[in-house]
Amino acid sequence: MTETQPILEATGIDHDYGTVSVLQDISLTVPRGSVTAIIGPNGAGKTTLIRALAGLHEPTEGEITYHGPETARQIGYLPQHPAFRPGFTCRETLQFYASLVGDDDAAMEKLARVGLEDAADRNVEALSGGMTRLLGVAQATIGDPPIIVLDEPGSGLDPGMSMHVFDVASALADEGVSILLTSHDLELVERIADEVFVLSDGQFVQHGSTAELRARFNADSLWSVYENAIEGDLDTVRVQGEHA
Ligand code: ADP
């Protein structure tokens, strides 16, 4: 492993559910200590891809190489809908996860990192949606994984809370953690992402830094890039909507 090596390299990823192909020939690299975002319409294959990259399921074809985490267990993961066992406080919940990796003192530090220290003694079922998501981010940092994968970290949250979750992710990247996320919030992606991949119908149709993508499309925002990059998909959605 060298410092300039990407933390994760994937080549030729295909994924099928039965006879339905949802990912075709996906290749990407995730650079160290930066934020990489995958954006795309519903059904494009983002969750399928990100779960494969997080080592949670085997893609049908292709190769994923990690240069840093030795096993998929060393990858932090925030699911789109994190859920915690009721009846335990935030502190107890994180203590449990911390004990799994032999780091019993990590709970309060991880809660403070996401801004949840005042909720340490609150039961998890009494948390708001945003606080539950933050607890999920804190859980993903247990064991100090070198890469953290976040599936839709801002979905269903109010704008202020989504921004806070994204800013926590960005701060982790500043500390050297490699962040890989999916999101529909293009403003927040533009705010924190270094690299953006646009996934449409199971394939990457664009890739670059936000500045490169804006320049390529002579666009003033990532939204405008997105609209151009997946024009066909947007039309399909619109037509389906008209007939619904
Ligand atoms: P996205 O996250 O971009 O919305 P997904 O990866 O969730 O996309 O889904 C991609 C496609 O795969 C969708 O058409 C979805 O219905 C289908 N799909 C997802 N999970 C399964 C599954 N477990 N079995 C069969 N089809 C699935």
C-alpha cells in the first residue's frame, strides 16, 4: 500500500438480479481522504453498487480491490435506513459496537464527533430521524475504518440536518477517511464531493470533479450537469409520470 494508491479499485462490475441486469461494466477508483459521490435516478443501481463496494454482497462479475482495509469488516457502512435495537441508550448502543472491535472507550468520542454527546443517555427509540442517522454515522466510524460508505445519508432529513450529516462526512474526509456516498441532494454533493460519478441505468455516463463536470457541460451547477448527463432517463420518468 502506498499513500498515492486509491483506497478502493473496482473493475468490470456487473450485477444481475435473476435475469435482470442492473449494473454493467462499472469501473471506479476511490481516492484516499476525499469524498466520492455516486448520483443517479431511482433504480439506476446506486444501492446495489455501493453495497457491493462495501463488501456486503458479491457482484455477479468483476473485481474489487481494497488498498487499506484488509477485509470488508474494516469498511464503515451507513445503510439508507439505519435502525437500532430499542431499549438501549446511544452510548450503550455504540459501546456494544465498539466492544466488537475491542475499542471499549470509543463510544463517547464517536458520539461527540457527530454532535450527539448531549443525547448519549437518550434511548435510541426517542431519537429524531436526523439523530438516528447521526448515530448511524457514529456507528460507521467505530474501529476507525479507513473508508466509510454512506447510502443516501441525507434522505428524509430537513435541509439543516442533511447539511450537518454531509458536513460530518466532509470533516471525516479532512481527517483522512475516504468517503464514498450516494445521494439525490445535488447541492450537498456539490458542497462536499471531490469526485462525482453519474450512474444511469446501470452504467456510469459521466465522471469527474465537480469543476470538471461543470466545465464539460458549460453548466453553473451540478444539477445542470445531471440534467444533461441523464437526459434520456429524465424524459423516461416524465413520460411515465404523464401516463400515471
Ligand atoms: P437505486 O439505489 O439507484 O435506486 P437499486 O440498486 O436499489 O437502485 O436498484 C436497481 C434496480 O434493481 C431496481 O430496478 C430495483 O428494483 C432492482 N433491485 C434492487 N434490489 C433488488 C433485489 N434484491 N432483487 C431484485 N431486484 C432488485
